[in-house]
Amino acid sequence: MIKGQGLQGGTYKPLTSRQVTEIHEQSLRILKEVGFCLESPAAREIMENQGATIDGNIVKLSPSLVEKFLTKAPNKVLLCGRNPENDLHLGGNKVYLGNGGNVTAVVDLETGKKRAALLNDAADIARLVDGLEYIHFYILPVYPSDVPNHVVELNNYYQSFKNTSKHVMGGVDSVESLAETKEMAEIIVGGAEKLKERPIFSVITSIISPLKLDAKAADALVAAAREGIPLTAAPAPMAGATSPVTLAGTLVQQNAESLFGIVLAQMVNPGCPILYGAVPTTADMRTMNSLFGSIEMGILNACAAQISQYYQIPCYVSAGPTDAKLPDMQAGMEKAMNTLMVAQAGGNYIHLAAGMLDSGLLVAYEQYVLDNEINGSVIRVLQGVNFNEQTLAIDVIKEVGPGGQFITHPFTLDFMRSEFFQPRISQRDNFVNWAMKGSLDARGVARENAKKMLKEYYGEPLEPHVEQAISERFSGKIMIYPQNQEMGEN
């Protein structure tokens, strides 16, 4: 079986070296001449003290100031899982694939109908992802409707920590929510110092395109950076709507936005772990809907990965969502093409690469299983050809000779598992055997696989004393046993 975590990408380079440099130079010009709307007075004060020019809410940065603080960002970032086997060593062209989300709707696994997301979905999806080998990290996928708003994030993180031993990432609504999540993570790993050594969670803060960071996101970014919590400041410019319609113009703006977040974090805490953030998309010029499955989204994110390598800062980029409403042919086509493209470009932390439908507004259990298979195929591409004296098999060819056969040769047994990707979902039986097994299409097989996993698979639970400590510390806030409830179709 090909596990493939951290395999090398970087063979696809959509931009020339000169074009990357031009994007960098024009981004510096934007930050100097146009500036950034920063709504947090505390964050503005930090930047002003470091030499930024402030005019009301607008912050302008000189090229020398930007470049000074870019050099302080680390070129490697460690994101840990509860199980060290799930640690992610980000940097260079190493590729990892994970999910994404924070959506409010789910395709019910039993009925196949769209319904509101529940806290049980957060728990079950975490458990499902934990058992899928080609989804390397876990981002909070849903915003549960059955939890009071003031404790949604705390419960979401709790169900994530409890049900997966992979790295957990998510957004935060407030500095207070961040502090509580950090405290919970400290209980799990054994203290504040242990969490610094082994950060089992990281934070997404969102930049608003064009060129704006609101007070809540800015204060969360500052708080995370100050505590040394790994984070990303991720803009999501939409070409033709919130950024220029041209891909080149969108890349300049997106890069300026990404650099602004990195610079602010490094001003707060030089050397704090941060990922170059990029979620560029395109707009449908007929409807102005955001498109998450367009081929241009794949190109933009591949370019973003290449640009991040120019700065030698690990990147958080996007691939794998789709505009399809169901796990159908459109979904498979859009997901496979864009995920392969961004992985080959060397995207380090590729999120949205599992579970998502409907332009990033919906998740489906069976889609996680299908995307795991797509990701496995992508990883097999990154693995390439195992090329050495032994695998050239000259002696084996001599032994078999003209007219012979290789199926019974020991060499075949030695290498067949490592050379070939073995899919779980794709149908490789002949037609008669496929029909005898129920004539299920890929979605049908994936649904059965998801049901089986949720019935049988349980990963590494939190230790009882950890569960007890969390229950006591967050008494009245944590829903220990979320209950499913019947929800109508949205």
C-alpha cells in the first residue's frame, strides 16, 4: 500500500521564474501604494510601532519593511497529530492532502438528502477521516446547528480531538474561543510546553478580498501568533468579483494579501509558525456565483504554491472541491484534475481535498471515501517510477525469456503491492461479476464503505483521565453525548 505522506511535488510550474518575481514586485507596490484596510486598533498599533504608515484604517508597508519580516517566517512548519505517525512536516515541495469545510449542510448517509449539519456529523466525519489513509489532516468540516452559538467552536474542536488522531485545524470566532481551544489541547498533550513542542491544532484566520482584515480576524491572528500557535491568514479572492478578472491580476492581489498576514504575524512574534495562505477562486460571469471546480481555480492554486516556494514559506492552498451537487462524473472530473495539478505544483498543505460538494457549501460522507481514492491516485503519481537496478528487472526478463510469463515469478509477488495503487472503490471486475455483486456505481460502493467504517472503525480514543479533565474544566459547555435528531431538507 502506498501511504505517501510528504511525497515531493514541484514538477508542474505554471509560472516562469521571471513571472514569479514580477508578481512579488507588483505585490510590494500594492502594499506600498494602495495599502490594506486593517480594522483592529491593536493590530494597527503593532504595525505602526514596527514602521508601517497609518492613515485611519489604512496601513501601508514599504517594500523593505515587508521583506524584513518575510525573512523571519520559518521555512519549515511542524503540525502534529495526537499520534506522531500523523505528524506533518511542511516545507519545500512536500505534499499533504486534507479536507476542509465549516459548512452548514450535509448529505445524509442514510436518506441521501440534504439536511442541516449536526454535532454528531462533526464526530462521525472526524472518525471517518481518521480511518482514510490518503486524507492526511483534518479541518473542522461542519458548523453544527444543534449547539448554542457561544460554544459551537469548543464542541467542534472537542469532537475533532476526540475522534481523530490526525492534526486538527479550524477557524476561531474570537480570542476567547482560541484561548479555550488552546487550553483543551494543553489538557490533551500534557501542558503548555508540550503543546508548543507538539502543536496538535492550528488556526485559520480569513483575509477579506480585496485587501481587508477585519477586527475579529486580526485580533485572532495576533493572539495566535503571540502564543506561537501555527496559523494561516488565507485570502479567498474571486477573479472577476473580489479580484481582477485576469488570473495574473488575481495572483498579484492574492499575494499582497497573503504577505500582509505573514508580516503582521511576524511583527507580533518573529519566527512564529505560519503558512502562506491562498484560496483563490473564480466567479461565474453569468451568475456571479463563486466557482470551486473551475480549472482556473486549479491553475491559481498551483501558481500560489509556486509563489510560496519563492519565499520558502510552507503554503496552505486549495484543491478538490467541486461545483457539482452530487458525487457524480462532474465531481470526479473537477476534483481529480485540480488536486493533481496543485499536488504536482508542490502545494504543502492542500485543504478542501476531501468531502466537499456544491461550491464548498455541502459535504457528503461518501464523498470523503471517493476523494480518499482520488487522493491515493494523486499520491501514486507523485511517487513516480521506482527506478533502480533491481526494478529494471533485467535478470527477471532473462529468466522468463521469449514467450514466457511473469505472473508466477517471485519478483512479481515481491513488487506487485508497492508498484500498483489498489483502489477500494473503482470497479475492476468484469461486467458479469460486477452485476452479480449488485451493479453498484462508485457512489453506491462509497456509501457502503462509509457505513461500514462508521459501524466498525474506532481510532485512538482520548485517555479516560483526559476526558475527565476536559469534562470538569468545561462543565456546562461540552456536549459529551450529542444526539442525532430528525432534520428536514434545507
